[in-house]
Amino acid sequence: MLRTVSWLMRAGAYVFIGLHTFTDPPAGAGAVTLAIVTYALGGLALLWWELTHALGDEAARRAPRMRILLGAAAALSGYASAFPHAGALIGLSLIAVMHLGTELSLPLGWAVAGCTVVALETGVLVAGASRGFAVGYPMLVALVLVAGHNRRAYRIRAEQSAAMLAQSELLRAEQ
């Protein structure tokens, strides 16, 4: 049930990001094309992640191509979100960073978050975004990464508790 609710929330966020981004298209030379490519890449990464998770294909989720796709989606979304009227695209970065921080290795999550912040700050310089944007969005990326790590720790503790309970029940049944 929780998995379904989580999936629905991510799908709803993806649709909301698209509606917010494309009802008032980004401004600047090539910004619309960049937004379309970013949105499509983010959608592909999220769809691939969800399909591999639904199929239980752990090897595919941990494959380098999945990590590269999520990392590229996070960084490109961070860069594109700095352009006027494209700020909602940061949501794709946050979703990807949350996935990497929750499901995969901790150093990888930090590396992708760092690359996302560098791409975001590069976008700020290119697009001439405000100082608040340059400070606020990187803090948001770091906050989401920490939340992902906390979620991961909670999930691991829950799995360990379930395994210990099952082992205890097995020992009790043997006695």
C-alpha cells in the first residue's frame, strides 16, 4: 500500500511539474528545448526506476546505466531549473536525488547531489537567476538527500526488525 501511495505521489509530482513548466514556457534562447529534453529524460528515468522496482529486478536498479540516467536527470534538471519560468524542474532533481539517497549507496547519493548543485549553480550563472535561487535550491537538494538517507536508515531498521521477528518465531516454533 505504501509503495502504491509513494508511486502515485511521484507520478502526480511529475505531472504537476510538467503543467507548471509548460503552461508558462521557459524564457531564453533554447530554454524551451532544454525544458522538453529535461522533462523527457526525467520521465524516462522515473519510469525505468519504477518498472525495475515493480519487476523486482534489483540488478537493473543497481546497474551503472540506471545510476547514470538518474544522475544525468538530476543534474540536467538542476541546470534547466535556473532559467526563468522553469523553476519547477528542480522537482525532477529532488525526486532523483531522493531515489539515489534512499535506495542506492550513500556516496553515490552525495556525488549526484554535488553534481546537481554544481549544475544548478552553472545554470544560475548562465541564466542570471537571483541570489535567493542560488542559495535556496542547493539547500533544498541537500535537505532532500538527508531525508533520503533517513528514509533509508528507517527502511533498513524495519527490514532487520522483521528478520529478527521471523527468526524469533521460527525458534519459538522449534521449541
